[in-house]
Amino acid sequence: MERKNIHIWEELKHHLPFSILSVSIGLILVGFFTVITEMLRISDMSPYSEELFHIFHPIHLLFSAIATTAMFWQHERKGFKAVIIGFFGSVGICGISDIIIPYISGFLLGAHMQLHICIVEHPQIILPFIFFGIIMGFLAPGTLEKQEGVIFSHSLHVLISAVASVLYLVSFGVTDWTHKIGIVLVYMVLAVVIPCCTSDIIFPLLFVSEKE
């Protein structure tokens, strides 16, 4: 157990700087979208941002399922166990990242938030991304053996998650997020870095059987 904890901590140290950078880039991208809607004099951007959320959230689940499944499969070759971990690691933890934490953050920012859980309301959108992600996760460990491959995959995952989390904020309650960008950054770091590192690294490694 001590050896496993040391390995998890080492993985987190390698990924954290890239995760924070990805969150910052995600804020920039959503910021450009916000400015464009203001230039077009669109008074309510939420319908458009909601459509974008329904693109980024499933793609986030795809990347999460790939990373979670691949991380477990790289350490333990048990197929059914890898599928279960890939499914719950992506659906549960990404739901916390993209929906639950932004939902709570919106209330803390003073907005009246709407709770929208995509896998319940749009399973036909979500499930194909998850299952394709799991399949790709079985094929990915060979390409993720090098540290550069892991960092690239995780950083892209966190970038997509950051965009999805901010889009949830602006789609379901918070309309003036750019004027509160400092505290939004703090909330999004919590919403993205902790769940994504948990999904990609901690969650699958917790279930890897100790080798004799």
C-alpha cells in the first residue's frame, strides 16, 4: 500500500503543472466565445454555450474513459475489471468535474443554477463516447508508456474538461463569469484538476492488485 501511495503521489506531481496550464487555456477559449457573442450583440448566450457543452462534455468522457482504462490496463490485465473501472471512473468523476462542482460554484457565485445531468437526460449522446473510450483505453497503454505520451493525453483531457466546466457555468446559471474570473479560476482548478487527476491516476491505481 505504501508503494502504491508513493507511485500515486509521483504521478500527481508530474501532471499538476500541465493541468493548471490546461485550465488557463480553457478559460481563454471560453473567454473568446463570450467576447464573440457580445460582439454579435447576443443577449443570451446560454443556448449556444449549452450546445457547446453537449459537445465538450461527451468528448471529456471519451478522454477520461481512455485515460482511466489505459492507466489500469497498463498495470493489471483484467478485462472486465478494466471496463468497470473505465466506465465508473469516467461517468462518476467527470460528472463531478463538469457538472456537480460547477453547479455548486455557481451558487457560491450568487447564481440560480439549473442541475443538468447529461447521462440521465441524454444517455444516447453519452454512452457511445464512454464505450469507445474504454475500447481505445485497451489499445492505448503501448502508446502511453513514455512520460511524454501520458502528459500529452492528460493535458488534452484536462483542457477539454476545463472548457466543459466553464461552459456548464455559463449555460446553466452564471452569465457574467468574466467579471469574476479570479474566483472562477479557483473553482475551475478544483473542478478540473482534482477530479481529472483522480480519474486518470488515483482511481484506476487504487484498484490495481498488489504484486507479490
